[in-house]
Amino acid sequence: MRKLKRALTNDHKDCKLIKLDPADPTSPYAVMQEGYDSADPTCRMRMFYLQRDGQWIDEIARSAQGVRRMAGAKTF
């Protein structure tokens, strides 16, 4: 079944809690959400992670360019 495109939200039902290193019992968790940035005119689906400051960060931009905030970043 094809997943519908969805804008990034702050709804807890749209988020997933993931363990960064499943093999490590003391590994921290991260909040992840798949969606598109509301400021992106192409509506490309991406993976976002919630930072400690409440800002969503695009995983592709973070891994390619270091930490970068999205223009339409959402805050809890």
C-alpha cells in the first residue's frame, strides 16, 4: 500500500520513538517523523528528527551539511 504524502506535524501520533543503537541497552532514543517541510514547494518526503530545542531537523540535510535548520521548522 502506498503511503500518503503528509506535511510535518507536531502530532505525537505521527512520530516514532527510535533507539539510536538497538544493541546498546544504554543508548538514547530519538523522536522521528516522515513527512515534508511545509516550506518545500516540491513536497519531497524526508525523515526528520526532533532536536532537544524542539526544532525538527531534516536528516538528509543534517548528514550532508551538518546541523541545518529548515526554513519551515516546527516547534513543540
